[in-house]
Amino acid sequence: MSIVGLDLDNILADFVSTFLEFVYVKTGERYRVAEIKDYSLQKALGMSEPLMDTILNEFNNENKWKDIPLIEDARRFIDELKKMRKSIVVVTSRPSVSVFETRRWFIKNRILVDDILVADRTPKSRVIRKSGYKFDFFVDDGLHFAFDISKVVQRVYLLTCPWNMKNSFKSHRVIRIKKLSEILKIEKDNL
């Protein structure tokens, strides 16, 4: 059985929308996902570091990780990967304090994965290398993560999001996609 690596937030879990709603509740400032033009939410929202740290701490303390909805088509994507006999390993940059809630999120959403690796602030390439997993491909929404992961994974799919659109790139290892279903077509054609 071959192994696929997936990021969690913004690939399976709709983190940005949930976090922006949380920011609205805490600050009264409303933002739309389309306005987020930088992977760093602090930069994208024009917040000071202390304010962003406070909001992130409150997000963690209020266990908001468990409330993040599933991305549309994520379940179908996972189901199709399983039909293709793929093992699924999630590598997330969520903070270590969210591990319990992250695992509960998978149970709540009835998403079965084979392993969950929490990178926290460690580069994902290092976490992947240390894990010993040999991924057929990886899916992420962060351009800097995609290039980092491409050091240890041959094919990395970059899901197009407003925060990764400002950068054009040429890479035979990083492939830009608009939706998860494109990966299924590419991978089925490569069988």
C-alpha cells in the first residue's frame, strides 16, 4: 500500500474561515477569506504580534480546534484515496497543545487516517524525514511548506488559496491545483 501525506488545515479542515469568525467575535473586525493574501495571518490581518498571540491563545484555550468544519469535498477525497488503496498520514503545523482536540476532530468528522504527525514549529520536511514515511505525494496550501516538503517528497500538490496566489513559481515537484479532485484524476492517470 502506498502512502499519501496531507496537511490538515485548509486541506481537510476549514481553519481560515473558522479563525476569521473567531477574530470577528474577539475584535469586531470582519475579514473575508478572499482578503487573506499572506500565509501569515498576522501580516494578512495587519495585527500586532501581541494581539495575534492573544487571539491564538484564546483560540487554543477555548478548544476551538474541535469546531472547525470539514472542507467541502474533503470526505469524498479521503474516500477516493482509500479506494485507491492509499494509506493517509496527516502532517500538521498545529501547535502541540492542540493534539488532543485534533484527534477528536478526526473522530467527530468520521475521517479515518493512518497517522497524524504534529510538526508545530518544526519544518515539515524534517518531521517527514524523521517519521520514515515515504510519501507518493503530499498536499498542502502553504507555498513555503510545499517547497520545504518537496525536498523529501517527489510530488507536492499546492492547493490554490488566496494566500499563495501572489507567488508564481516553476517547479517539477510542486504542482498547483485548484481543487482536490484534480489530484485524483492525475494520480489515477499515473496508475
